[in-house]
Amino acid sequence: MKKLSLLLALVVAGALVLAGCGGKSSGGGGGEVVDLGTIELKDYEFVPNQLDLKAGVTYKVTLKNTGTQVHDFTIEGTNYSKVVQPGATETLEFKLDKPGTYTIVCVQPGHKDLGMYFTTEVK
Ligand SMILES: [Cu+2]
């Protein structure tokens, strides 16, 4: 009987330790997101138009459309794209697994031709 209650105490203590670890890891490690801040979508440019990116990192960017047209933030060759209405602010999370040169572009008709794109290196 004593042995059984000791065992029970150990099991309860173990469960508490596990619960403690679980709480910590959900707050920090693993799903870390790096905030890139705000990029303005103007008629017809991105400001700023430089990003310092690393492969395998999850980034969050805030997209603020200060222009008069609908704009979007599209990473060519990926499924990442976010349309932002004039005056609106949206956020986009993305992760690029392969290093290389990527083009960020607004795919609204004619906008790329007006210069609304930039290239960025992912290391
Ligand atoms: Cu645009």
C-alpha cells in the first residue's frame, strides 16, 4: 500500500513537470515569428523595398495601403499573396524554405510595369 501511494505521488509529480514544460514551450520555442514591421503599399511602389531574409524563418509583415488603388504583396513563385484595399492594413505570414532571389510584386494589372516590385535575397 505504501509502495502504491509512493508510485502515485511520482506519477502526479511527473505529470506536473510535463505540464510545466508544455506551458513554457508553447510560449517560446518552435513556432517563432520574426516581425518585419510595416511595408507601405503606395501607387506604385513598396516602401521600404528591401528585406533581409533567411530561409526557414517564419516572418510576419504588416502591409499598409496608403495609395488610391488596390494593391497586393505577392512573392513570385510561391503561394504567398495578400491583397490590401486602399486605406486598409493587413498582415501576412510567410516562410521561404529555399535560399535564392525572390521577387516581391504587386500583381494588379499594370502595376509591375509601373515599377511596383523589388527583388530580395533569401540566405
Ligand atoms: Cu499595386
